[in-house]
Amino acid sequence: MARAKAEKKALIYQTAVTVAGLSLWLASVVLIFIRHPPREQLILIAFVPLIIAISLFPNTFTLPSGIKRDKITFTLSDAFVFLVACWYGVLPAVFVAGVEGFVSSRRSVRRFSSNLFSAGMISLAAAAAGAALNTTLRYGFHEGAIKNHSFLAVTVSLLPATAVHVLVNVGLLSKLFALRGMTKFLKSWKQNLSWAAPIALPTSAVASLAYLAFQYNWLVMVLIGAPILIAINFGHRQYRDNLHQRIELLEKAHRETIEALAVAINAKDEVTHEHVLRVQIYAAGVARLLGCTDADIEALKAGALLHDIGKIAVPDYILNKPGKLTAAEFEKMKMHTIVGAQILGRVDFHYPVVPIVRHHHERWDGCGYPDGLQGEAIPLTARILTVVDCFDALREDRQYRRGLTREEAVDFLLKNSGSQYDPKVVGIFITHLAEFEAEIAAHKGQPLPTFGIESSEKLSEAAQKVTPGAGLAATADGPREEISFSRKELAAVYDLVQALNGAADHVALMDVFTDKLSAIVSFDTCAITMIAPDTGQMFVEHATGQNSQLIKARQVALGEGITGWVIANRESFSSNDPCLDFPVKMAESFRSYKTLAAFPLMKDGELYGALTVYSMTIAEYDKDQQKLLRETAAVLADSLSTISLKPDSTNVESQPVASDFIGDSLTEVEVTSLENSFTN
């Protein structure tokens, strides 16, 4: 697995650097005792407590890149390492640097392997810096390698030595971090150099001044060097605090960006907190088992919330359609992956969330969108999110289908493994599903994250009265398409109109309407859902036919099921799955039904409710039947508006609804007049 391989490579690299550095350090110890007189040996040993004293005042920096925050500690002991290199040569500098690296590391990390790595790394960096120093002195100024150099030679030579020290030190450390984080080494190295160099470079100036002061005596060196070191130490602390503050501001900006994008998602698509939390737990668990990096796991957590951000570019009527999409509608829906990637691509996330958003609808067999990627060409994080998001979505009730049981959802994943989904991801997910569910259960009762998608503000009364500069559009119904009915159908509609003219109230009106409607269009159950004018609540006021007692007086939420969608969008809808109109338990009683059709009850822009018919025998209401139902719904809405406007609801004889025709049979003139009333 990728994560395991990365960890193995990092361990091998860490071991190699440690062995090389400690070998060099041990060689320096041996050669010091062979080549240097006892007095110099004592002086070098005396540097050890000085190094320990300086390490009491470390400055620990958190690297500004990556999810798992790696830390690095700086002390001012590098100045003394450079002084030792000027006075005694490269090997003594390696000895002092190795001790400093171990001691300073030990104060911040209590892990022996890390402490030894730090000692080895610093030893190698000191050796490289010492070599650069001696090379500049020998070939640039033609001075010997030991002591009594001119101040100009030391000052100039310390500049490349310090630069080499920083390059090697940060480079060795960045390589380790790059292997662990599975990132590019050069990018990490350059980024770390940009903030590490200003911290390390001033030490060369301190070493130069201390070297000059030591030409007089130790006391002068201390009097000159100590204030400078203290000032640099405080400067380091200020730089560190500012750096950490910028990192915190950046992280805060990312969090707020995610919340702002979540608001946009919720404005277009229903995102439940519970669904997001479950998908995040599923995705993070699978990612860890597959060896993904910390950055990938963070990207998956963000992707669980943001992967559908592109739906803000999809029209509402497509998003909320409670049934199958047309080919043209699906083409618009597919674009949400590209739009989402483009939106998030403008945000500098420090984890790879954009590939998840773009490719979460790709298929393992290459038949997905938007790029038709196949197999492992699809980013692993996108493959993970596709599986876990699908599983949890299958478990939830949606407006276009009922939720599946746990076993049904698992069976769905298994059936589509190897075609739609990555088999390895499916296998890992199902194998550890019980563990993930236990983690989800542990969150029960705890406050759910809001993701910033709860709005508590409303328009003020003054704002509600504001109109556009160009004025408001008229709300009258638009022109209807031309309709051609048979004489029998026209006679049935005429009979319906006459019967409605004699209705005294709502109850009688609906009884008459459903009775006459059965002669116009076939149905097994008919429901009339009304909107209460005082509360705005929607309920089935009248129902007739089979199972009518189940749905009578049932409350319907705005957008709930097909009837709720029709009322919310003020558009008609026909579907071949009537179960979509009901909650799961109630839907069981409608399994034998084959189709339904629903139409809004509207008159002059006023919405009264919806008419819904269900059939067990008709496979689908055709266009002609839908036209008849649309016109009868308009007749019913006309009648409802007329009754609601009457000062005395019992006085109905003088209030014609949709026609002024009289008589029991239709003449040719009456047929033409009735046809014109529908087409005009």
C-alpha cells in the first residue's frame, strides 16, 4: 500500500542519514584525540555544557506546509559551531555540532531514533559547512586551515559556509518530510528554505564579530557577542510568533471557505449533517486502511462536504426532480463535477480536494464522467468517496426512491464491484463496516457539526416590499398548447363543468369532481391536496378509490414526494413509480400501482394545491391523458377560486365556473365553443 511504502522509504532514509552522520561524528571524536593536543581537547569538551546551556532557550517552529504538523527547533549554537570550525577545523566542528543536535532534539522530542537522526543530520551539515569554510579560506584568501585568520577572510568565508549549512540541514530534513508526506522534495525544500534562511543566516554575522572580539580576550567576546545573541533570540521568537499567526490565519481562512461553500451547496441541494459526518467517518477509515496520507484524509473529509459544490450551476428543477432525468437534463447534471473542480481550483487548499470533486463520478470500468478515467487512473481518494458516499446515500430516503436496508446496500456495492467501483475499496469498506458503524454510533447524542449551513436571518418587512427597478412580471398563466379532444371527451368535460357549477361548498365540489373525473381519465385512487390559506400547511383534503383511507388527511411537506414537488415547483409531473410519492411505510401499500400523474391547482397565479391520480392498470399516462388531466385540474382550480370569492357559498346558481353552456347535450356550436375555451 502507498502509505506503507512511503513509511518504509522514510525509515530507510532516516536510518541511512543517522548511520552516515553518527559514523562521521565518531570518526571526528577519534581523530580529535589523535591529532589535537590535550589542551584543545579540553576546550572542545568545555563547549558541551555551553551548548547545553544555549539549548535551554530553543525556538521551535511548526512547518507551514502539510497536514501533520512537523516541528523543527533552532538554537543559536550554530555560531559557536562556526567559531570552532575557524579555530580548530572541520572535525572539531562536527563533534560540537553532533552534541548540539542530539541535545536540542532531546528537549523537544523524546524519541531516541529522532534524536540520533538529528545528531547525524547536524553532523553532516556541519561537515559540509566546515568544508565550505576551509575551501574559501584556503583558495580564496590563501590562508591556512587552522587559526589566526584575518577578520576579512573569516567574515567572507562564513557567508558561503552558513549558506551551505542551511541548504544541507533543511534539505536533509525536507527529504524526510517529503517521503513521509508523499510530496515532492524540491517543492518542500524550496518552501522550507524561504522561511528557514532568515533564521539561520544572522549566525554568521555573530560568529564573525565574536571571532574579532576574541582577538582581544574572552571577556570582550562575551560582552560583544552576548547582547547580539540575545537580540537575535528575541528576533527569532517574534519571527516564529508571526509565522505561526500567519499559519493560523491561513487555516482559519480555509475553514471559513469550506463553511461558505457549504452554504452554497445547501442553498441548491439538501445536505444533512448526519450524512456528511457518516461519509467522513467511512472515508477516513478506508483511507487509513489503504495507507493514504494525512493530507488525503483531510481532503476526503472536505470532499464529503464539498464534492457536489458544482450543483450550484444546475437548475433547481433538475436537482429536485422526483424521478428520472431526461438525456438533456442529465447532461446539465454531469457538468457539476467540472464546475465544482473549477470553483475549488481557485482556492489554495493545502490538501488535494480538487481531484476528488472532479472525479467522484468516474467508474472503475471507464464509463463514468467527466473524463472517462478507468481503473487506477482514477485518484484513489475519488474512488473511496464514490463507494462510501453511494453506500450512505442508498441507505437514506430520497424524493425519487426509498432507502435500502444495510444488507441491500452492501449487496448493491458487491454487484457493482469491478464495474462501477474499485473492488479493493469495496472489499476494505465492507470488511470493516462494523468498525465504522461503531465509530458512528459513538457520535450519537453528541452535537453535530453545522458546517455553517444553518441560516437564522430573514428579510425585514421593508425589504419584503422592495420591487425590481424594471417592475414585476405579470403572474397570469402563459398560453397553453393547442388541444384537440374527441366529442366523447368534450362531453365528459362539459358534464364535469356543469356538475361543478352546482357544488355548494368544498366538500361537495371535490365529491362531484372525483366522481366525474373517473369518466374522463381512468384511475384507481385520486387525491386532492390543498394548502390551508391561514397556516400554509398542505394536507390531502379529499381522496377516493382504493387505499384512499390511508392517504386522507395526510400532511405533505413542501417538496416532499411527487405531490410536494409539484406544489413547490408549480409544474405537472408524471412518473411510473407511485411509491415515490409516499413515506417508506405508506409506500408498501402502493407497490401494486404502476403510474401516477400530478398537476398543480392554479388560477391567475394563485396556488390552491395539487391533483394526483394513481393507477394499477395503466403503465403510463400518455400525452392525451395528461392534457385531459391538466384541463380538468384547471377547471377544478377555477371552481375553487370562484367558491372562495362568493360572499354566500350557498348561492352558486348564478356563478358559472368555466362555461355558460346549458342543456344536457352538446350541439356542434357548443363543441366549438368548448374547444375554444380550452385553447384560448
